[in-house]
Amino acid sequence: GKLVSGLYTKVDNLDKKASVTIKSPKDKVSAVKKIVTAGHLEFDVSGLIKTHLDVDIAADEPGTATIVVKSPLIPPLPFKNEAS
């Protein structure tokens, strides 16, 4: 199959303000250290929605990563699966 597929469009006007903006950490060195040593990332999101995301990553066994995203915007989901 094709490596990249899908629908694409040309955006004519890039002067408009973005609907959602994700800011990178101010202290990038500390952020990279936190990712590498503790598997923890944090993002501030602003625009149409405004929130803070916490992301924790762990890999207890080869080939499988557990990723936990914490945000007040995530509702309870009505199903159970391997991530539950």
C-alpha cells in the first residue's frame, strides 16, 4: 500500500489566528529532562478551548507503551478495552 494517503487541500489565507494553539514549555531543557527521566510531558492549550494536558508514558515490557493523558476535557467513556 501507499505510505501516505488521504485528502489534502491548499490553504490560501494564513493570516487568520489559529483556532487552537499548543505552547511549548518555556524551560525546554527541564522539559526534555522530565520526558527522558520521568516520562512526563505537559502542554498548555489555548484558543477555542483552553486547558492543560498532562501526559505520562511508561513501557513495562518491550513493544507496549502505556500512555495516560489527563485533561478536564476528557469525559468518561462508555466502553472497556486494554487501556481501561
